[in-house]
Amino acid sequence: MAIHNNPTPLQLIRRLMVRTPMLRLALATVVGILMAEYLSVPPLAWLGVAVGLCVLLLVVEASIRHTVRKTLFPVLLWLIWMGMGAILPLLHAPADPFPTAVRTFSVRLCDTPRPTPKCYKSVAEVTSVDGHPSHGKVLLYIRQDSAAASLRYGDSLSIAARPQSPRNWRSDFDYRRYLRRKGILWQCYVPSDCWQTLAHDSTFSLLGWSKGIQLRMVGRIRQSDLTSRQQGIAEALLLGWRDDVDEATQQQFRDAGITHLLCVSGLHVGIVAWLAGAALFFLGRKRWQRVVKGIVQIGVVWLFVLLTGMAPSTLRAGVMFSLLLIGDMLQRQPNSLNNLCTSMLLLLLIKPMLLFDVGFQLSYAAVAGIVLLNQPLQQLLPHSSKWYLWLPQKAWQLICLSTSAQLATLPLVLYHFHQFPLYFLIANLTVVPFAGVLLASVLLMLLVGGGWATTLLRYELVAVDRLTRWISSLPHAMLTDIYCSLPVALIITALILNLTLLLYTYRKDDATV
């Protein structure tokens, strides 16, 4: 008779909570932020709830028996943290720089202006309104001309135009709320004769230096012998600069299910960290060797973050992978999920509205899916040490890696984009493993300055283009117009969580009596 020692789902959840203490705090913070965003409760009420729970916690600690306290203490602590999470968005509420009618105002550009069909678009920090100091953000649309083309991050401008409240230009998308979550309450269309440069920022700042490096790298790629289409892909792949990627190329990558290659994020930072680790293959697993390897990898990761202009998505990935690498440096068996939750909690404490950023959601969902699902999926097939099974096993590992990330992000993709790439596995088995080679080739071209390095990169980009073009041309490559409301997305999430529990409770019956 077979012996079943498989853990129950409840035991698995309890074990997960015990081994991942930061998960409880992260979940409490997320719930608190959601409550503050969607429940119309005055700020003082949230503060009162948090203070009241703290007092109750002290009473429980001082007067209740140990057996009862052991149960109530974690619950009260979780509720307190949830109350603190509800206060966070109130502490980071965007300031209104234009409380009254405006004639002129001064701003400092917070980002490199990006071209649109008729304007240059940039977020700016308001410094004064009608000569009086002010504080807040505004989204500028500056009419394209030669003067606007020379604007850079950190430039100070004087503007004589009327700010407007953002309009919801789509019935199914609350654009005003989207901007408010980014700290922006106003936008302004600026004609060519309604602004002037007050000063070009000459003071050193790490962010300004990083964005300057990014622009110089973009300029060098534009001067290469690559075609304009290949230049756009190379800029997006290495620097996250998508302004030169035409819509046809973006649609081709979307249909192939690898549009994330054109957005520098966790995948690219992970590849860079892996390349740095692969270069240090001679280091073993002794503690000092792990520390040296981890320090080098973290340094390379943050050099890459600086190279990409310190974009928010790259910063998030840099923090996330840095904590994961630190965990690997300090522990023999690092708890990747706990480190992932730590990085998420840290970012939410600094900027709670990141929770509503689609890139933030997709990044953490994908990594969490890989951490939780990848290993149990791989164990569905037995491992073999036979040499002729090496390639099939590597293919199976890539399939499991891609499937785990795709499953974890499925509810978000359907809810936000209402579409799904049907042949994502083909692209993830062919193009994505090649992304590390592409990144290294772009860097090599920039270092060498052209010649054979450019030729090599051109052949690689031609191969990627032909492959993605073929995948996107397959029948029904992209399933579109998939209606997925929030309740449906939550149901899909629950089904995926149940599948995860099922995979962890599944065991082969090796022993019989």
C-alpha cells in the first residue's frame, strides 16, 4: 500500500508564512494601500485605527494569557501594519502647484523630453507661480521646434501658458487617476512663443549624469551603420529608449509575446547579473567567494541602471536583484521569496503609488511566479544525467521558466491589455535565451566603435527580426478583445494559486509496503 506524506494546502500556506515573514508585512501594506485608494475614509480615521490597534496590542501583551496572546499578537501586528499601509498614500499625496488662476510659472524638467508627433513631452517640477514659490508636478507638452529639441533634464523654464486638468480621453481608462498616482495633477500645452529657458542646469546630480550617459549612448547607436529599425531595437534593448522603435516593430514583438525585450526591466537586469556571475565562474560557494561574486554582480547591475538613465522600472529591478544577491551572499540557501517581498515592501514604503504601476505589477508577478512555480513544474519530469538528454532537459527548463512567468502575469495581462500572445513559448525558447548575446553585442559595438562588432550585431538583429516576424505571422498569433474585468482577473488568480498548491502537494509514490 502506498504511503502518502504529502502536505495539505493549509499546511503549505502556514509553512510559507512562517518561512517568509516579509510576505505578511508586504501583504498587509498592499491591503492598506488599496483600502486608502478605494475606500473614502478620512486620513485621521486611518491614523486613529492604527493608534488604537497599537494600544490594544500593548494591552494584549500585558494582560492576556500566553496561549491567547500567541494567537492575537500576530493578528494585531498585521492589522497595525495594514493601518500604516493605509496612511502611506496620504503622506505621499501629490501637492497642487496651481491653487488659483495662473499667468506665468517656472519649472525644472524632471526627465529627458520625449518626442510625440507634434510636441516634446516631459514631466516638470513647478518651482514658482506668478513669482511665488510653489511645489508640485505638471506634465508639459512643448511645441516642437529647434529650441525645444535642445531641452535636457534639469533645465529651468519660464512658461506663460494656462495649465489644465487632465481629461479622460477614453471611457475605459481613467487617465486623471493614472496621472494622480504618478504625482501629477495638471498638464499644460505650451506653444513655441510661450516659454523661454531660464538656465541650463550645470550642477552635478547622479540622475542628470545618468540621463546624459543614456543620451550619449543613444547618439552613438544612431551614428552606427545599422538600419534605423535595427538602431531602434538596439536602443530599446540596452537603454530602454523606445522613441526610435516604430509601431510596426512594437506590434511584431507584441504578437510574438516578447514585447518585454523592448522595455528594460527585470529580465535585462537579471541577464546582466547572470552575465557578471558567469564571468566569475571560477569562484566557488565558500562564503568569501559568494561575497566577492555578489559585490561584483551588484556593482555591474547598478552600472547598468545608470546606463539606462535610472528609469523607474530599472531602479525597481536593481533594488530587487540587489536584495536577492545580498541574500545569496549571506545565506547558503537564500529565501528568494522573502528577499523579493523585502524589496517590494521597501519600494512601497518609499513610493506607495508604485503598487498601481503596471510595470511594477508585472515585474513582481513574473519573478514571484518563477520563484514559486518554476521548480515544481520542472519536477513533473524526472531528471536524468544521460548526456543525450542534456538538450531536451535544458529546453524543458526554459519551457518551465517561461510558463511560470506567463502564468503568474496572465491575470494582469488580460485585465490591463485584454490580449494574449498564443505562441509565446516559441519566442521564449528561441529569442529570449538569445537576449544575453544581443545585450553583450550592443555593448561590444559601443566599446569597439563599429566595424566587425556592428556587422555581428546586424546579423543577430536580422535573425531576431525574421524569427519574430515569422512568429507574429502565424494564425491567431495574438488573441485580442479578451474581456477581463477585475472579478474575472481575481478568479483566474485564485485558480493559478490553487494550481501552485496542487503542484506542491503532488508527490510520486516512491515507497510501498
